[in-house]
Amino acid sequence: MRFHPSSLSGPMLVEPEPIWDQRGFFTRTFCVSEFAGHGLTTSFVQHSMSYSQHTHTLRGMHFQNSPHAEVKLVSCIAGSIYDVIVDLRPQSPSYLKWEGFELTASNRRMLYIPSGFAHGFQTLKPDSTVSYMISEFYTPGAASGLRFDDPCLAIGWPAPPSILSDRDRHWPLLTAEARRTELLS
């Protein structure tokens, strides 16, 4: 596997290195020693999937508050997504900055997202399935989110969302410094 740091501090784009032959290929998608060798979390207590039927479905921007903050390893196993992360760590040099990545079934890239980041994605093709390895159990009382269209973040989505949950549509906007510093407290 190849590990590529993102422009934000902490996340990594992970590229499997398939070994091809006449049958197709074989590749590792996770290895404790390789992840640990890059200082990454190696314990994942949940594996979840989401399926989106329509192009431009938007899910996010989600995170769990401390002490339930999650590390995620995200991959697109069918279709194609534009995956976005936002740094919510107040002491980070990339605080409130975002970065987007195209994850597809064909490029097999995975995004390692440390705790302290909001995460969301928009489907680029119909019938897209996303796989998540997650370091913490889902805790409903710790679940939170950011508005996908918050002007303080100015995320450059590929298209207006075709489908968006009511919950994701109504997360509060980041309009005051006090709100920004309370995100993960």
C-alpha cells in the first residue's frame, strides 16, 4: 500500500497496490503493521456501509463529539464519490479548511480520516456504495454535523445535491467564533 499525506494535517490517501494476473488482481486493503508504521489507528470496532441510488446524493458533514470522536477509513466499493473532510481541531494549522478526494470502485483509493474531522460525500454515479471502518461505536448523543453549504467553509461540491436528508439540510451554520471553538468540546 502507498500512503499519501493530504494537504491537511493528519488525513492520508491510501492506495492499494494490486498484483495482477490472468484471473484479475489481489490486493491488501488493510494491514496493521503498515498502518501502525505510519502512526495511524489500527483498531476499528465497526464496519458500516451506505448505498446511494441517485447521482449527486449528498451525505454529511458528520462527526462525533469527544470523547466519542471517530477515526474512519472510507472507500467506495461501487460507483464513485467526491469525499470531503473538514478539519475541526482548533489548534490545527488547517482548522476549518476542507479537502476533497475522488474515491471510486475502479481507483480503489481509501481515505484515512483522523478524529477531529467532519466527513461527507456526494455521489458522482448512481448506485454508489461506500464502506467505512470506524474506530468508535456510534453514540447518538455525540453525533453532530456541519452544513454542507456553510459559507464559512465554502466547500466546492461537484453539483448541487439531488437528495439531502432533512437532518443534513438543517445543521447550524458556523457564524460565530464561539460556535467554531465549541464544535468538539
